[in-house]
Amino acid sequence: MPSFFKKLKSKNVNEKNKKNSEGHSNNESSELIGISLAENIATINQKTGNSSDVIIRMLKISKYPEIRAAIVYIEGIVDNQSINDFIIESIMDDFDLKERTDNHEEIIDSMADKIVSLGSVKKINDWNELLLSLMSGETIILVNGTNIGLSASTKGGERRSILEPGTQVAVRGSRESFTESIGTNTAMVRRIIKNPNLWIESIKIGTVTNTDVVIMYINGIAKDEIIKEVRKRLERINLDSILESGYIEQMIEDQSFTTFPTLYHTERPDMVAGNLLEGRVAIFVDGTPFVLLAPALFIQFFQSSEDYYVRFDIATALRFLRILIFFISLIAPAVYVAATTFHQEMIPTPLLIAVAAQREAVPFPSLVEAIVMEVTFEILREAGIRMPKAIGSAISIVGALVIGQAAVQAGIVSPAMVIIVAITAIASFATPSYAIAISARLIRFIFMLSAASFGFYGIILTFIMMIVHLCGLRSFGVPYMAPFAPFIPTNTGDTIVRLPWWSLKERPRLINKNMNRRGKDQKPGPPENRGMVNIKFKEGRSE
């Protein structure tokens, strides 16, 4: 296992950030809740700015009118039915102490045990914890004469229902995708992996947003070093807001100055479950349907969930096709520029004559022609994404037919270049991972510039530099190009090719500590006495 931190400078910076965060937390002295109910209500109004969605209901206990109580919650993020059924009715009707007591703590204990019939009830005596629970969708119960409150779990409100994945569509497999609710997302994975070793750790990140972040892994399979590293990188984040998993991704990746993604994100629960079983760690962020998976490998971005649901020969053919698609989207315009600029002798003569005739009326060199078409297509693609769905398809039709045909007739570009750009665009759309497709879109321009400068030599030189860069990347200390660099023969059965399940004996090395994934003698085959069926069939027919 390679070391996680090679640079002492980054280690010193991490320790400095940790000290700063500890000093920042120590400076925020905790303030205790007061005894007076009126003062506590006034403090809540003052701290929340008299917000209209902060609901404060004063309750009068019928059997003990001298005891005043109040419940506080945020409208819209709580389950109103639970508040009415389990809190309000219980306090107003069912509250009965065995003995009269002036001990306020006993009153709170009785409420926690008898009144609030919810799953999670805890005591609170600190204003910071009270406000955090209130903003998280919990209901606060305050009683006059005591400085201890109760926090009841009543999270609810309107949520988006579970729908089909929008970015990772599969022909065969689950039709469920994650939602913006972190509790729903973790539950969907637990329905797939019904094992007590599926452990979850929670943490709040964001000094203003206090976003819930969850780390999920399978104890006994995931490596302890990777789990500790993920936990360490998350705990050192000191931002005011975490609005999406992309915030987390940019703060915990190994190397920022690269176009290649070093963390994998998905919205499919079955894909998360499959990666957890290989030893990876999943990072859930509240408010987003995309889950991060660490560590990520380069070959992982060309794999689809349905590769494991179909036969191995079909999956292998599809993976070969995806890798071919990636290289087409990466170097197709560059090859055209190099061939038409430097290496005309490599083009067959009839095709060369046809291309030369098409380019006769074009006033620009091949590089300018390619860049203009690529930039134009990127503009059309971005416009199609940002426009409403009702007119998004119209944008693509206008871009593909009207603008392309008009550009050819005006002599700005050649028909061959339109074909090359169209094939490149279709290939980029066919890449299974959106993150790796964006990388190819950016690096494509570097290949075009190299091809216009040095021809095929520039393409090969740029390709070698890209491979060297990929071999130098790490994802949580794991080599990005594994199992090719370093070469691990036992793990190559689930890379470019996908061997049958009965032959995949080991999990991927470097990311887990439990290598065995199957039992012995799992290869299927016909029964030993294959002819018995035919004999019985003939006997029954003769009778």
C-alpha cells in the first residue's frame, strides 16, 4: 500500500488547519438555556430573527395548569402529523406524574419516558445544540422552571419521490435512483446489503449550513487506512457551506490540477452497493442525489452497472466499445487535422481527392476549421442543457441541421469536418461517465494543437504525456491506473475484459483487506448424467 502523504508540506498545512478549527470551536463558548420559559422564547425569536416559519406553540397541561410548556419547530421541514399525535396530544391529555414534585429534571424525565412516543428523544441544555436540532427538523419541548429541553425527532416535509436515474441509464438492472434525502439514500443501500457489517458514520460540515455528511463502508472488507484517510480529510474541511457533493469532492481529492476525476460519483444504489462490496467507501451528502465513491480508478469510469447483469462476453464487447469510443472522442479531430496538414500520403488517393475538393472553397486551415466547429458544438450542447426541455430538442435540431448545412454552403467548413465533429460528439455522449467525458472534451483541444504543430508525432507525444500524468495520479493513496500500473495480473479480469463471475475469485487489491469474494467450485456445468433426461423422456413416450 503506497503512503498517503508524500509531501511534508501538505501534512503541515493539514495540522495547521486542524489547530485553527479547534481554536475556532473553542472560541465559540456554549451558552446554557435559561430557566424562564418566557426568556427562552424571547431568545429563540431573537436568534432566528422572528422568522415567520419558526412556529412556537404554548401548551397548557390540563391536569397541572401551573406547569407551562411550549413546543418549537420549523414549518415545512417537520412532520406535522407526528407533532400533533405524539407530542401535543400527549402533553395536553396524557401527562400525569405519579407524585407531586418540584424537581424539574424529574418532570423532563417523565415527559421523555411517557409523553413523547417517538423514535429519538434527547435532552438539551445548550443553545447551540438546541438551535442546530431545531434547524435540522426536530421539535423542541421547553418547560418553565427548568433549564433542560427535549429534542424530539420529527423530521419530515415534502421530498422528491424515488425516480429512475437521469444520468446513468441502464437497460437491465434497478430502476431506482437516489434522492435529496440522506436518510432515504442510506436506507436504499441497506435494503441491498443486509449485513450488520455495513457501518455508517455521520458528521456535520459547514459552519453555516451544518450539512449532514455520512461515511458508509463494510467493516472487514474496506481497508482501515482508507477509512481513516477519508475520515481525516472530511474532518479537516472548514467551509461555511456544503451545498452539493461537488464541494466535498474538490476538498478531499488528491490532486486538484488535473482534468481527470479522482473520485467517482453516481446516483444508482446498486452501483454504490457493488463498490462497497469491493472495499470502497461511499460519501453521502444531504441535499444531493449524487454519492461519492473513494478510491476511484481510471478503468472504473468505463464500467457500467449492467456489465455485471449480462453475460461476460457481452459485457467484454461493450467495454471494448466504450474504450474505443473514448479514444475517438479524444483524438478524432486531431487525427483529421494531422492527416490533412502533414500526412496526406497516409490518406487513400480517392479519399484524398474528395477531401481536397471539399476543402478547396474553405479559406481556413484545418486547425481553425476544427476549433470553430468544436467550439460551436460546445455552445450548442451547453445551450441544449440549460434551455427548458420543451425547446431543448429544437436547439439541437437547429444546430445540427440549419447551422451545419449553412456553414458548409457558405464555405466556412468542409463536409468532412462536420462528419468528424458529429462522430466525436456522439462518442462523447456514449461515454458511461459524465466526468470522464468532460475530461476528454477539454483534452481534445490540446491534441488538436499538437496535431497542427507536429502532426502524428505531436499526437503520440501528447498521448505519452497523458499516460505519464495518469500513472502519477493517486486516489486516496491508491494508484489511479491500477491494476495496469502497477500491474496486478489477478485483478485484470474485471478491467477491459469482464470474466465470468465464477472465475472472479479475488476482490481488487490495494483497496480492501478481504480478498476472497466467492467459494470453491462455482463453475456451472451440465449434470453428470446428461443422458438420463432423454432416457426418461423416451420411456414415458413409449408408455
